[in-house]
Amino acid sequence: MIAADLQAFVDATREELAVPGVSVAVLHEGEATYAFSGVTSIENPLDVDENTLFQFGSTGKTFTSTALLRLVEQGHFDLDTRVKTLIPELTLKDKSVEERVTVLQLTNHTSGWAGDVMTSTGDGDDALERFVALLADVEQVTPLGETVSYNNAALSVAGRIIEKVTGQTFEQAIRELIFEPLGMTHSFFFPNEVMTRRFAVGHNQAPDGTISVARPWALPRNGAPAGGIAANAADQVAWARFHLGDGCAPSGDRLLSEELLKSMQEPTVDMRGSALGDYVGISWLLRDVGDPPVRLVGHGGTMNGQHSEFLMVPARDFAVISMTNCGPNGPVFNDALTKWALATFVGVEESDPEPIVLGDAALAAYVGAYETAAVDVVITAVGGGLSAQITPKPETAKALLEDGADPSDLRQPPIALGLLPGDGDRYIVTDGPARGMKGYFVRSPDGTVTGAHIGGRMATRVGG
């Protein structure tokens, strides 16, 4: 009955949202239940099945951090080790940060430099080495260790640490440290490995509902430590089993001490009010829901037209995994599925807070221009709330178009924001595909709004 209910929900929700294909798994008290629906591609359709590989994006950060901890346990370094001692050639624009940034700060998004560095450094084995060299010209956005601002580039630096310590390429090290001992035989990095198997391609859904294939399929190799793995649902379940377990592989061999494994799921920095959750552990994103509160541990991912969710409730021995091949309707599917699965399997209800309506005078404090390294953001007051228009910077747009993005993908509609009651200048997205996503504004000591935390990134205010 559980399998039938899951399949029925998956089929109905996928069809309602017009997602071409999905691969879903639920793991509860050691028992895995799967549901597959739809097709791999609208241009070359094959049924999604148990062998279909999806790109799951940034969940891969947890693989990188787990590999780092395996090296910690082997005595090569610890989480407080300065990155500079492991990568002596590391050069950053802020020399103080260059000397002080630690391994932990790479994994919990507090290194503070601009994290969305999109430059490709080629497909060679030196891709990460060359990428690290690029960081010499990257701006420091927030002070080291003070603010969570999502940072893909920092994870690529972490990947380079793995290369330096093991003497292997990042991909080979992950195979030996993680894939092989966990029996993950359907997890791959390279297109040449994936294309000989059944795999999903990404799609984009236009505002009029039209769906097209997203190209390119693969992103630059230097991004692999931040999220470059394709896998089937069973291998994702194997990953959940490991992180819900005691640090041992299926063979019984110990990969990590239970204490070190569980430390990944403990807060290392507070980010309550963020789109990412309440805390960051060691790569895992944490949030507490319900009354009494239950800790959720997870990390979703986004690739070009492929969107995934990976969420665990360790206290209930539960995980739900969803991989989809279309956006922005894929994230909507993931959100609906995880809420349904949490309520159905473990009785955890997650609801969105209600925003308040404010007058233009109150909203004026937030209105203005903001920016990250990758995008410009213009926030205006609309109907008692706020509206955020996000536009890629010219260099970001150029890189996306060179990588095969459709120009229409760069023109996204405004995002509606509703301010939440209480302290903290918190908001919630009230409509559209990102509905329910949270964020907050930052003020200087004199009370002036100086930044906006949007999509997990800190956007600095640059104009009124």
C-alpha cells in the first residue's frame, strides 16, 4: 500500500506540474520504496526507471565534505587547519582571509568571497588547480566566518585539498573514498561514463508552459566538488543509509567514526531566516520544524534543467529523495513531494508562515539596488510587500549563453516577497516557483538596510 500510495502521488503530481521525468525514493526504518515516472527527454524519450541516472547537483557537496572527513580521520589535517597550509599556492584578494580561512569555513559557506565563479578552466586533470588560481581576482563580499553566503567556489577549493592530499584527481579520490566502499556502482562524474547508460536530460519550462531541452548537459569540470555527480535512485538511497547509520560501509568496514559522521549534522553556524535553513553543519543544511521541533538534515541541488532534493530526519530513521529533469516546475514537485512524504511517513507537518502587509513608508527601508558577483537585484514596493527583479550581470549572462543557455532563460519574472512578523527583517516568497523560500535583510549598526540574503547568497546594497 505504501508503494502504491507513493507511486500514485508521484504520477499525479508530475503530470499536474508537467515535469517530463522524476525518480523518487523513500527510506524509512531501513526499508526503501521507489517510484519512477515520465521520460528521460522530450526529444528522445525513454521511460525513467530504476537505472536512470539524474544529475543531482549540490548534494554532491556532502560527498566532498565526507571525503574530507575521511582524510581528517586518517590524520592528514583537521577541520581547523588553515587552507594555506594544504594549498600553499592559494592566493586571495583579501590577504588576511588567504592566511586565515580554514577547511571548515570552506564547507559551511562562511569563507566570504564571491561564490558563484562560473569560469570554466577546461576538462583536463588540472581543472581544479587552474580554478583555484582564478580566485586571486575574486572579491571578498563578507568578513571571514561572520555570514553564511552560499559558496560553490569554496567547495572547489575543498576538492583541490582532496587532490593535494591523496595525489589523485578529485573524481578518482571520491570513487575510492566513497563510491567503492559504499557499493555505489551507478554514480558517475564524466559525460563519457553517463552517455553509455540510461540518463535524464534537463529541461526548462517557459512562462507559457512550453518545455524545451536544456543545454549543455554537463557543467565545467572545476565545479565537480560543488556538485557534478549523476546517479540513480538506489545509489542516492545508499548515501542516505550511510548518513543515517554509524559510519560503517555495508561490508562492516568503518569509513568514519560515528562521532565524526554525526558531527556533520550538528550546527557549525547559525543562519536562521535564510533560504538554506536554520543552520549549516558540515555541508549539510539543517532546519527545525514542528512542535516539538524535529531536526531536518538535507541538501538539494540544481544543474542545467535538473533539480533534486535530498532530505533526512535522523531521529525518525527517514529520508526522501527526489530527482527531476525540469525547472522551475521540478523544484515545485520536490517541495510537494517532501512535504507529503514527511507528513505521510513520519507525521512531520511543515507549513509556511504568513507575511504581513506594510505601507510604502515602512517598505521604503528595503527598496533599492543590490548585487552579488553574479546578479543584479532591484527591490521595489508592490501591494503591501516587495518585488525582487533578479538579472544576471553581463559577464554571467555571457558565460551562460556561451554554455548553451537559451536567452529566454535569462529573463525571469519578478519574485514577490512578503515581510514576516517579528524581529530580523525576515521575508518569504509568496508566489511563483520559489514560493515558500525564505530570506532576510541585513542592517548596519545605525539601522540602515545594507544587504539582502537571497537564495542563500548575500547581496550587497549598492543604491537607494
